[in-house]
Amino acid sequence: MITLSSEIVPDEARDPGALLFARIPTPTALDASHRQLIDACAYGIDETEMLDATLRLSDALLHRSAVDPTRLSRVGPAYERQRRIADAAREILNQAPATTLAALAAQLAISPRHLSRVFHEHTGMTLARYRNELRCRIVLEAVAGDAPSLARVAAELGFADQAHLTRTVSRLTGRPPSAYRRHTSR
């Protein structure tokens, strides 16, 4: 989790009329940058480098998380029902990331098309993107924890194979999973 102190959050984000922050996940590339920063801190990083990297990460997070306040004008019973559907879908995916759209829609007793539309409207990303980013985070955790077999991780997360996992992680983070292995010495 990333918590921003008042010294980092820009003044315009604290103004009453400013953009509000959404309850949406960060992109996998930001998550990967955060992991790399933590890893660098564990192995000793210059204080100036650490502050610079932290500020860049915070800036990217603030720009990614901002939501236009005009979206909030749609709040009402229908909006709240849809938000609950999106939240329930996220919860199910957090527990079982390999869940397909069809299975997810069946669990929520709605059509896949409606779920897809509602999810995108309330999270700002497609369900497929959310699922891939979630699975990618799990892969990064497994790699950082020295998972013995990426093929097994790929199968558990519903990837077609290890190559599919590697392509997905590379597309979302810009680097293959092997780049995120923890270094035991420097």
C-alpha cells in the first residue's frame, strides 16, 4: 500500500473543488516501480535517489488516481447498485484471479455484457485489464518470493502457458518476470 503524506500531495489535490481520488487499483507498471523502489531501499540506495524515485512514483500515482468530480453527480440508487456489482466482481477476482468473465457474470447473476460495461464505468478499466493486472501482481510477488516454477504459477492463474504469462507481464510492466527476481547480492 502506498500512503502519501501531506508534504507530497500537491495543494491542488487538497482544494475542495479539486479532483477526487478513486478507489481503483494502480496500474501494474506503477506496482512494479513500487516493488523496485522497495527492493532498492533494502539494498541501500542514495537518499536523493530514493526521494526522487518516490516523488516520481507519487506523481504518477496522483495523476492516475484522479477522477473528474462530474462523474460523482450520477450518484443515486442505480449508480450504487452498479458500484456494488463492480466491487463484488473485484472481490471475487481478488479471491480467484483465474475466474473468467462468463463465470464471474454467472456468480453475480447478470449478463457478461452488463458486467463488463458496469465494471468499466466504475473502475475506469476493462474487466480483462483488471484481471490481467491482478494476475501480474501475483506473478511479481511469486517471482520476488523465488517461485520455483513460473509454469505452475501460469497454470494456477489461468494463463495458457508460461509464455503467455511472460508476454502479459512484459506488456504490462515493460519487463519480463525474470527482471523482478530479488537479488541476493549486489
